[in-house]
Amino acid sequence: MITYPLKFSVKASGTAGINANWQTSSHSMDQVLPAAVPPEFAGPGHGFSPEDFYSLAMANCYIATFKVFAERSHLDYKEIQADLTLEVDRDEKGFPWMARAEMQVRLYGPSSKEKAQALLDKTLKGCLVMNSIKTEKNVTFEIID
């Protein structure tokens, strides 16, 4: 049984200057990920941007939630993929924000298409990251034998 609240810790640190990448890490991983201001914001790129991490949080939360639901429901499948495109725009006050996310989810080789579709829908409702953000989300599903 999961006991709430849960806490997750991350760390980011870097030196001065828009062209200097920085490092990010998580308490649960020894690996350090490079982060950078993306070229779209006049940065050098060559690292994960905050927008990349935001998009990855949505896609990875969806996949993690589906994996848990599929395991508990005894749904076998070969692979799940989530491709997400994030649109950054300006709000009504002119401030930039993460306006829209388009995510295409593909599920390969499920043991039951009906159960798979039900779990894909349930996952969208149960994904805590997707439920925690105000970004407009459009998610489509494709089940492939």
C-alpha cells in the first residue's frame, strides 16, 4: 500500500551565462542530465530544456501509470509509446506559458483490445502529472496488433 504524502527531490545547479549549460539530478538516480536554455529562447541548446522536462514529465507519467494499471489488470502488451509535442504561447496577459500538449499514444500487441482501450482511458484520468497541470491536453490512442 502506498502511504501519502510522497516526496521526490531533484537538484539543479549551474554557472552564470545563458550559454553555460547546467546539471540536473534526482535523488533516485546517480546519473546527471545536462540542461540548457533552448535555441528558441536564444540559448545554445545541447541539453534538456525546462520545456523538454515538462513534456517528458507528462509522457513518462502516462507510461508509468499505464504500466501499473496494465500489470494490476493482467494486460499483456509488447510496447507502449508516447509522442508529445508541447506548444509554448502567450496567455491573455502576454506571459509565456505551456499552452497545449498533443500526445499520441501507441500500444502494440495487447492481449485484449477492449481491456487495453479501457486502461488507456483510465490512465489518462489517473496520471498525476497530467492531472496537476493546466496545460490544454489532447491525447489520441492507437492500438496496433
